[in-house]
Amino acid sequence: MAELTTLARPYAKAVFGFALANQDLEAWSKMLGTLAAVSQDSAVAEVLASPALTSEQLVATLATVCGDELNEAAKNFVVVLADNKRIPLLAAIAQQYEVLKAKQLEMCDVEITSAFEIDSELSDKLAKALTNKLNLKVNIHTQVDETLIGGAVIRAGDLVIDSSVKARLAKLNEAMTS
């Protein structure tokens, strides 16, 4: 995984720089997301992995499947990737692009996993608290995991706050057995 990230980084930075210079961050986000999703589809991935296809055929295949979702600059980007045999990096490139875009826009996606459904009032309070703590605008995404028993796990980039009952019981068990 680290190798893919390393290989994808210069492409993500180049696309991000181009999109930023052209004030087109959202359009590139959408195009890269489409390319990543298409390239990860099992049928398309099988075709793209074929060693018999030339770079031009790979580009034509992706362009056909993506249709009008790609502009000329995105198609040229796919040509560069195909020429350098980097089509398999599309998902990693899209992911790194989103990280760069979030930093530029001073935003952060926060995933909150809780044992019970979180209402909008609590979600708003958490968003305000996390905005103050991280000094970033936050986008809250919630999900329910009943195995947590109670509490919540908050993930914002590298930051993980685990205040679930399950984690507390695991710590207590570890303290008792060591």
C-alpha cells in the first residue's frame, strides 16, 4: 500500500496544482472520483490489466466508459498515466488529491461511529467542538456500530478518539491481566 501511495503522490500533486491554478478543484475532484470508480470496477479492471492493450486502447476504453464526465485535460492526464503504465494508481491518486484539496480548503472529513443513532443536535455540537479543536471546517459522517456497546469512535485524518465502552472494557481487561 505504501508503494502505491508513493507512486501516486507526484501525479496527485501535479493534478492538484493544475486544478488549483485553473480554479477547478471541484471538477477535478469529480473527474478523478469517476476515473477511480471506473478503474476499480471488476469488469473494467480486468480489461485494463490486459497486457495486449496499447496505451491508446487503455485511454480509449476509459474515455468510452467515463463518457462526458471527462474534459480534455483529464483525458490528457489519462494518456500520461497510460504511457507510464500508471492506470492502476487512479484510486490512490484520487484519494491523495482529496487530501490535498481538503488541506487547501481547510476542511476535514470526520467519521463518527457510535453505538446508537446520533441526532442532528448532537451532531451539530460535535461539529462545533471539532471545528474549534482542529481549526478546520468539518464534514461529519455518522454510522452505527452496535458492537461498541456505548460511546463513540471519532476519526479525523490521523486523529482517533475512541471513547467507546468496548475500548474501555478492553483497556480494563488489559490492566487486569498484565
